[in-house]
Amino acid sequence: MKKQIILRKNEEHRILSGHQWVFSNEIKAIRGNPEAGDVVELLRCDEKFLGAGFFNPHSLIAFRLLSKERESVTFEFLEERINRALQLRRRLFPGDESFRLVHGEGDFLPGLVVDKYNEFLSLQTLSVGMDRRLTLICDVLESLFHPKAIVERNESPLRSLEHLPLKKGVLRGTVGQTIVIENGVKFKVDLLQGQKTAFFLDQRENRKAIQRFVSDAEVLDCFCNEGGFSMYASLAGSKRIQGIDISEAAIANAKVNSAYNEISNIRFDIGDVFDRLPRLEEAGEKFDVVILDPPSFSRNRKTVATALKGYKEINSGALKLIKSGGILATASCSHHVTEESFLDVVEASARTARRSLQLLELRGASPDHPTLTAMPETKYLKFTIFAVT
């Protein structure tokens, strides 16, 4: 018997519009006893074929669409999809060898993330279907790129939603450190110790975007991580930069990156931004530009209210430190916090700080992190630049 899932009546509209997920409460029946990670056929209530995809009976996301045709996940299937994603990146960043190669649903490979750092590849399998095919994925990547090493950074809490264990390690080859050159800025990448998949590639274009605002400026870079925004600001002619992050390892790496770029006008400090902002205000510090790039404050819908409270606290604190005519660059990578909610909380922060804002730029992730218009779940990063009076 074929492995199939049949939708309840009128539950096909989201799939037909371009969404890629079916939730467990939308399923009417299951045939053929499919196991977690199996490829199954998706049928409408009237049993008309809709597509093929991964099934997981243990997840709220019970089905992830792979194709609107009857296809299996073979070497050739993955090779074609990954090669298609590669060609897009070659158009986006001609000559570059570091970028997000595969961005999950945004590249029609649900639950697979692959980052390329020169001769090294770092991957995540965030769906049980992809995780079961990890060896096959590595075979395809070796065939296409002949990398020095492939590592897995499967530490994301999203894996727990698929009943998958957290782990990291070397899958193929021998790991070494590498230097990524991004818009002329150098960063040391540690594939096994760097955050997420090793480096935050999604802020690539936003780091470049702040350069027009920082010439001869005094800059405060909050949640600076390994110094990405600070490096760009310094090389664009900033007068003085102060970077703050709570991670001792991140600050150590930021100092290394400063040395690689021969930069001497950045002071990196270990500290909690929530504590440091009011202390800077008490000390009478003022900046021309403040950058806020915090980690995700919301892991699920239940924590959105807490996340918004956190965003208001740091944004109002930052606004109190900005000189009149200065710039606030502020971001949210919390998927569950919508763009509208984020803009509302920044505006509320301005009222608390008794400042006025002009929105200059509203940006998202770098284009090697493509989003699907029919699938708001693929749009997570909000990056805004405001003029402050």
C-alpha cells in the first residue's frame, strides 16, 4: 500500500498557495503506516494528489512538502536542488566562496541548512526527513564541492520539536580554521565553536548598510558577538567604537578579528547589555550611532510578550544614549515577533525615551537566506535603521 496522508476538507488552500507545511490537526487519515522521515504522498479530501514530502507523526508539522510531483529523495534529486541553490548564490555573490548555500524551505529543501565557508561546509538537519538522509546529503555535497571538511551543527532547539537529539561534530574530512572575506572585511571562522552554524551570515548586507551612517561617528555596538558591525563601522571611518557582549569567547574572537583587519579604534568589553545601557546613561555617555543586534528573545509564541518587553527595555535604553540627529540600528531575529510588532515596540521605546524617530531603512536577511511570500515562517530577521531627534 502506498504511504499517503489525506487532508481534511478545505485544508489544502495553504499548500496550493505555496506554503510547504501541513499541521497534524489538518490530517484526516494516514495510509500505509509511514514512519517518521518517510516520503509520503499528500492527497486532498477528495484524494486528488497535491505533492510528496516528509512525514513526521511526532511533530506538529506533520508534513513538509518536497515536490508537487511524485518524487523520491535520491542522490539526483538532492544534487539538482542543491546545484540550483548554488547557481543562485553565484549570481548574488560572484567570486565569493562563503555564503549560505541552502536555506531550508526558502530553497525548497525543508529542514536543511548548509553554509559554505571557503573549503568547508557546515550543515544543520532540522527535520527528521533530512536527518535520516544525512549520509546521502554529505555524498552529494562531496560530489559537488570536494570540501576539506563537512561538519554538523545540530544544536538548534528546533530539533527537539522533531524528536531529534542535539549534537555537533565532524562528518567528513578534517576541520581547520578559515578566514572569510565579506565585502572586504576579514573574519576568522571556527566551524565547531562559532555560534549557530559558525558565523552570522544573515546580517551580511545589514553590516554593509550601516557604513553610510558611521563616518567620523562614535558608535556603540551592543550584542556585538564577534565584532561584525564594529569591523564594518571602523573600516567606514568611525572615530570610536565600543562593543559589548556577554560572551567571553565572542569578545576574544572579536579582538582577533580586529587584529586581522588591522583595527585599533574598537574597545570590546564583556558585559550584559541590559545592565550596561543604564550605567552608560548614568555616566553621561552619548553616541552618534547605537547598534542593537540581540539574540532571539522568543523561542515560541508563549514567550512573545516577554520578548517584546525585552526589546522595549534595550531600545529605550539605547535611545537615551543617542545624540540628536544620531542613528539607531536595531534588529530582531525572533521569528514569532512580527515586523509590525517589532516596529510598534521600537516606537513605544521612543515614547518612553522621549525621542522622535524617522524610519530610514527596513531590511531583512541577506539574499542568500531567501524567503517565500506564501510562507511567513521563512521571514525571521528584521533590521531597521532610524534617524533620532
